[in-house]
Amino acid sequence: MSQITRMKALSLFILFIIIIANILQPFPIVQGIEVCVGTKLRRVFVVNGLPEGSNPLTLHCQSGDDDLGNRTLSSRQELDWKFCTNIFGKTLYFCHVWWGSKSAAFDVYNKDIEKNYCFGGLCHWEIFPDGIYSFNVKVHDWNTKHSSSLGF
């Protein structure tokens, strides 16, 4: 076998492994434990930190591949989910939140957010009356106009 033929075969094998790894993730190895093949397991929490007795928080979170749907959270309730990052580092999750006349849209996970706001594979967001926080650091303000395409 020539050197070029071996390199082509190796390239095809690596491509095959990457494709299989993306198909299998997340892959439950043991009940409750997930492993990402060739990428990282991440977890996002979005918590309703609004006062008891206030209007519920409505949110819609999604990525290009995974739509978590509309959710309504009472005070102190949370939405959380796990996912495997994209092998090419292009994973993006975002949420749109509404509370009374206020709304905001913001990214909850991408590679820059992971570096700046996530710790140990955990991204924690909390919604308060004055804005959106990550680990007690205010990141976003509310927009008081109703809109379906807000961005920060």
C-alpha cells in the first residue's frame, strides 16, 4: 500500500469516527450518566428568580437542533437540560423570556459564553426583576417593548 493510499484510508476512518460520534451523542452508558464521544457534556440552568406572587416567567429555549418549547415557570422554578457540544465548536443555545410587559432574548450557551460565564460545564442563568444574571453577575437588561426578535 502506498503512503498516499494509507493517508486516504486513515482520513476516511477518522471521518467515519467523527460521524459516528456525532450520531451517538449523548449516549447513555449507565442510567442517569451521559457521555459525549469526542465532545463535552454541558448543562444549562435557567431559574426564575422573580418575587413570590409575581407573574410567572414564560420562556422558550432552543438551539439549531433542539427546541425545548414554551415553558412557564413560577418563582424559584427552573428549566435545565444537558447536551453534547458540537465537535466543531459551533453549539449555540438561546432563550427568549417574557415577564409581564418585559422581554429579553439572549444566548445561554456558545463557546464565548462558556469561557466567560460557565464553570465546570455548568451554565447558570437567573432571571430577576432588574435583568438576567449569570452566577450573580448581571449580563442583560430587560427590553420593555414586545418583540419576537430581540437580541443582545
